[in-house]
Amino acid sequence: MSLAATRLVGVGGLAYFPSFVSPTALLLLAIMLTLSVRRVDLAALDTPLLVLGLAQGATIAAPLAPVDAALGGALSRTLERRDFRGARDEVLHLAGGTKGPVRVLLVGLGKGGDRGAALRRAASLAARRAHGMGVGTMTWYAGPATPSELEHVAIGLGLGPWEYTDLKTPPPAEERRAPLTAATIHVDDMAGAEQALASAAAIGAGYDVARRLAMMPGNVCTPDHMADVARDIARRHGLEVTVMGRRELESLRMGSFLSVAQGTPQDPRMIVLEYKGAPPAVKPIALVGKGLCFDSGGISIKPAAGMEFMKFDMCGGAGVLGAMEAIARLKLPINVVGVVGATTNMPSGNALKPGDVVQAASGKYIEIINTDAEGRLVLADLLDYVKRYQPSAIVDAATLTGACVVALGHIATGVFGNDQALVAEVLAAGERAAERGWQMPVWDDYRDSIKSDVADIKNTGGRSAGAITAAKFLQDFVDTTPWVHLDIAGTAYSESDLVAIPKGPTGVPVGMFVEFARGRVR
Ligand code: BES
Ligand code: MN
Ligand code: ZN
């Protein structure tokens, strides 16, 4: 039975020429991973690679008997000998027999815990291996799966082989390996399977938008480029888009955002995308993202070591654009406004200096202590701006503080908020998306450390509780709208290969945003 082949953006990418950006280069014409789903039939399977996801201590289930037979019993012997035990991230490669699959890859799902998250992680690992092997196509089977678990598998298969190759000269033909272009998922029950695959493709496309923008160097992913991608999303899905520059920000009196942008020759961009899936009377949710295409620290300049990673300082903004792409593809019956503040933080003769006082759009005066605490300055004006949409909830995402990385590492996003029900809603959305968050307090006692001698507030509160005082700063510009702040400094990208998190951009918080939006539908 052949079934819906759904396209999931994942592998490779369109050739991109940084100095001659043609509008068509903005399209998501990456080499696509075609995903399909079919009722399990592993007999006489001729696939170059069969991947079996096995939980810890699992035995050979009935549908696997023909595979075991084709391998002359190698599968059951391997498990009996305990050469493969199904631990999380465990991988074992077996050569196939004279018939049946050419190769078999066993991938461990671990024991207990969230099966959806385990499946996503294992599928991602397997697809990454398959892409590296150059097998071109693969088949996946991991036993019975609910539609939600199937969605996790499909998203994982798309995330795993992702890479950004636009700026690499391809190797000579004889050294090239075939990219992974197709994967077939075998399931025991087809009910809801096609729908799950379609949703996975939509979410996968959202992750792809975010990771691609994130991985682009700062001289390619400029504020203008982010605006172009937003326009492209708007055009393809019929969203409303507004892009504002220095002049418009001046008329909006966004002295806080503009103070960050005053040291850079590039025009800052405030990008507003409006998705209207519900009647106009329905209050929208607002997604707000920090889009620092590069953060040098400005006059409070950062040390040279690792400064290149500050091209990732736009991951909050990329997450908003990725979420808008996914939400539009999912055609969710809700209203969403996505706002991105894109600029770069640079030192120059015109740059903002420590000691300066600037006035935010809300009217509040801000004393600048450290020009490297720039993300909160951009967000202050965006958070004030979205009030005009009277949103039912505001969720912002920002690679805001190194302190958050110290507190939670690369495993959990810092979650802060002024409304416990909304915090719980966002944390639950993260669980469903296999993007973990952990709540941090925003008690008013922390507000004291950002009191200024000369202005209403100062932009840093010293070393202690740096992630929290940053959130307290933002809270001053939100007022009473239910609001959650996501500090994704540790989770949006990885500086090294961390088994399940390959080096580079993760796509966080696209999943959390999308699940939050989906949760508002039900
Ligand atoms: N973009 C950085 C935060 C960051 C640090 C993100 C490391 C990812 C990894 C932010 O703009 C920043 O520089 N924050 C300062 C704030 C400080 C000056 C109060 C920081 O965290 O050091
Ligand atoms: Mn900074
Ligand atoms: Zn920054």
C-alpha cells in the first residue's frame, strides 16, 4: 500500500551567493526528504537501510520475523548475546544477508520516559547516520506508534540529516555521497498516520527556516535578509507583513531599540508578520524574537574567543519566523502576530556608551551600564509595541544571557513569566515538542538590582541572577498582559557535538512556539 508522500524540508540547500542575493534564493528549495508511511510489511523488503528503533530490553516483535529470517537469525542472536541492548543513543550497524535489507541499523530508544521524545531523538540520530553513509533512502520501524509518536519520528527524521551547505564547495563527484532524500516509516496502524506526517512536514519546514537563518554567517543573514525571509513567508502563505527601518522606529520613538542600532551602518529592521486563521475579533497570541544578527558587545566589547558564535544571537527571531512558517502551513484556526527586532550590536564612534540614558517607546528612561546587555533593549520596545494588538498572551524568545547557560546548560530553556497559568501552558507545550523548559522565579526582590541612580531602570544588575534580572528588566515593559520570556541562550545552538544535539543550530524554540499555538486551538 503506497501512501501519501509528504515533503519534509531537511537536507542540503540551494546554492546561495552572498553578494548577489536573488529573490529566488530565498525560497526553501532545499533538497527535500520525501517521507512516506505504510502499514508494516517487512517481508521481502529491499531497502538499502532498515532502521529498527528498539527499546531497552526489547525482543523481536512478530513483524520483524521475516527480517530476522533474511539475516539468518542474526537479529535475534544479536539481542540474545546482548551485543545491542537498546540503551538511549546506542547504535549498531549490521550487514544484511543475500536477500532483504542491504543493511540494518539498530537504534536504542532507552527505557521509560517520554516515548515520543525518545523516538524523535532516535530517528534523528538514525537519519543523520543514514545521510552520512550515503544510502540515499531508508526505512524505519519501531513497533506500534500513536499518530503523535509517528509525528515525532517524522520530525526527527527531518531534523537529523539537516546541514547548511550553501557556502561549501561540493566535493568531486567520485567522492560525493548520496544525500538522504527519502524515508519510509512503517507503522502497525494507519489511522491518523497521513495527518501526522503532514503536520510533521509543516513543523519540519518551520525548523528548517529557523536553523538555516541561524547557521548563516552574519554577513549573509543581515537584518535585511531576515526581512526578506519574512516577506517570502508572507507571500507564500498569505500573511500580512510590515518591515520598518530606522526612520519608522524613530517615529515610534523606539529609543531603546534604536540605541542598539546606532553603532551599526546597517538599517535595523522591525519585522511584523500577522497570521489570521481566526475571525478578527479573536485576540491574537504574540510571538516576539530577539534578532541580533551579530552581537560584538558594542563598546562593552566581548572577548575574541568564541565571538563568532554571536552570529547565533538572532535565534529568537529565527524561531519566530520558523514558527510562523509552521503555523501557516498547519493552517491553525487562531490569530498570531510575530515580531522580530533585527539589528547588529557594534562598536563605533556613534555607538551607545555605558552611562548613556535612552528613552524607550513606553516613555521609560533606561541607564546603560553595559552595551552588551543589548537584547533586552531591543525587546523592551517590541514588548511595548505588541500591546497595540491586545494579545491574549505574549511569548518572547531571546538568546538573552550567558547566565542562563550557566544555570541550565544546553538542556533546558529558561522560562520566566508573570502569569503562572501561561507559564504552565508554555512548559507543557515544550514537553509535547521535546523541547524542555525550566521555570525560573521573577520575584520582585530581584527588581531592586536594576534600580538606577539617574533613570527609571538600568540595563544590567550585576553578575548574580543574571538571567532573572534580565527577565525583570523585560517585565517592566510588559505591564499586565500574560507574558512568558524564554531565554534560549543555551538551547538554540550548540558549540560542539552533543550526541543528540549536533553542533550548530537546534531550531529551538520553533517546537515550543508551535505546540503553544496548537494548544490554543484545542
Ligand atoms: N547575546 C548575549 C547572551 C549570550 C551569551 C547568548 C552567551 C549566548 C551565549 C547577550 O547579549 C549578552 O551579551 N548578555 C550579557 C549580559 C551582561 C552584560 C549583563 C551576558 O550574558 O554576559
Ligand atoms: Mn550582548
Ligand atoms: Zn546578545
